[in-house]
Amino acid sequence: MAKKENKTTETKASVETWLKKIKDEKRRKDCADVISLFKKETGLEAKMWGTAIVGFGSYHYVYESGREGDAPLTGIANRANGIVLYLGKEFEKRAELLKEFGKYKEGGGCIYIKNLEDINKTVLSKMIKNSLKHKKKTHAC
């Protein structure tokens, strides 16, 4: 059986070009502001992963099935129903911070927000730091 290639890999595509393609001006500004916050809190440059994810840093994973690959330590995406924050399901004080976070939905390891003004950005900063710390610890980065 042929090894399945991962669709979402780091690319040389421009984050600025990705932002410019977001038609809704408010959403484009929100995404740019979130990217700036992630840059500040991670100390890492924003890079495109696939065509739709802006990621920060990377780590290597290996599943029990043997499938492996690389993924961003943290990141964001713009989807039709909102902005997706890739922070993971586990990090220090996650449940406590989410209580103070504002309006969101979650699924898998993702947190979905509609608008930046719906959330507490100070709490998001803490979540980004805690998520990054957890990923680096669990993936020996």
C-alpha cells in the first residue's frame, strides 16, 4: 500500500496574499489582528500550511497507525462560519480560560470564533502561550 501524503504541509505561499483573498473586510482585519497576536505570543513567523491555514512553528507527529507528518504548533484559518484557532484540546488552564474567553464554539482541538470583539484578547494571549508550551513539551520541540 502506498504511503498517503499529507495535504496540509508548510508551503512558500504568502500569508499576505492569503489575507488579501478574504473578501469580507472586517473578517480580513480580524484575521490580520489574530495573526499579529499569535506572532507576538509565539515569537514565531506566520507561514502558510496548505492553502488555508496560517501556522506558527512546527512539530513532527507519529500516530499508532504509523502515519506521520509535520503540523504547525498553533495557527488559525478563515472558514465560512468563522475564524478557527488551532490551539489543541489540552493545555494548562484551558477550561478556566475558556470560561473567561467570550463567545466561541469548539470541536476537535479547534476553537471557533465569529468576530474578534466577541472574545477577550488577553485570555486568547494566555491560551496561545499555554498551548505552545504544552505542544513543545509533549512533542519535544
